[in-house]
Amino acid sequence: DQQVKQNSPSLSVQEGRISILNCDYTNSMFDYFLWYKKYPAEGPTFLISISSIKDKNEDGRFTVFLNKSAKHLSLHIVPSQPGDSAVYFCAAMEGSARQLTFGSGTQLTVLP
Amino acid sequence: EAGVAQSPRYKIIEKRQSVAFWCNPISGHATLYWYQQILGQGPKLLIQFQNNGVVDDSQLPKDRFSAERLKGVDSTLKIQPAKLEDSAVYLCASSRDRTNYGYTFGSGTRLTVV
């Protein structure tokens, strides 16, 4: 049973445009959400996060939106740059355990 | 600060053989995690340590997988005997404590079982 789903395995975007990566979850007990970026042969790197008490968090070019009623979150990257090309994982945490449940990832390709 | 160190980077073994992976977390990080990432999937938690004690190993296949964290620092993950479906990247991560949201992941060990 996949509790965190990323339904788009891949996304291609032109440099300078907006990239929107989506994530859905089923466990209503999740209270913290994170996005990780992964380059080949490297471990995931933390990108941005959001608490379930908020609906938006911004950090530079990256913004995460959370819609709790729809159990949906999205990552916006504006403007997209070729160096943003990587696999993006959505992840969620529940309670005090602080364990991450990951989605299957979305390969973002930013075309120059 | 130095990152999470893992070794080896790559390992190829035959099925039914044994293998061990090593992880050195960031200095001072009390919480250590081992994740398994199968190709095309997201990482899945295998075991979580707090200092040298196990917090959660509910998803660790204990008939063939074992892990320890002696002295609350380095950790080893062992598979014995390996199966073809164990082919994956094994990621180690650490965080300062369980209240800390930011994990730091190592680069992982890619295991191929043939």
C-alpha cells in the first residue's frame, strides 16, 4: 500500500519556465512533508519542507504548497534551470517517529 | 561538517552469499537510519537507531538482514544469505536527534545480486 504517490515518473520543462511536481498521500496522520532532490550516484539531498499547519512555504526559487483536504502537495520551481535536472522525491513524516515515507520519484529534465 | 560516509560504493555478489555495508554518520548525530532503494522506487526504511539502541526494525527482513550500531556511532548492515531481490541501493542517513526534521543521506552502496 503506497502511502505517498508521485504519479508522474518524468517531467520535461524548458529553461526559465515553471516546473510543477505533484505528490498525493493517503495517510491523514502525516504531519510533515519534505522534498528531496537526487542526482545519479548520490544520496537524496533535502530541498524544502512544510508542516501540516501551513499551506505554503517558500525558499528562493522553490515553493511547496500543501492542500490537506485533498491530501496533495506540489513543488514549484521558478525559474527552472538546467542544474535542476534530477529525480525529485516527495516524503512524509508521522508523529514522533521521524521516519520518512517516500514516493517513487519524478525525473525532472530542464531543457536549455 | 563532513557528510555521512558509506562503503563500499558498489558490490556484486552471487545469490546465497553474504555481504556487509558500513556507515559512519555525521559526528554528534544520535539518530541513524538504513533505507533500501530498489530501482524505480523511493527509499524504504529498514531500521532506525537512536544512539546504539533500535527504535524501529519492523520492516527489516530479520531472517536474512541484521544491523548493529556499536557505541552509538558507526553502523553495519548485513545480508546473509542474499537473494536476487535484494539488489538495490542501500542508503544510510543520520540526524541530530529524533526531533530534527533534516536528514543527511550518504551516497549509498549499490548492491547487485547475480
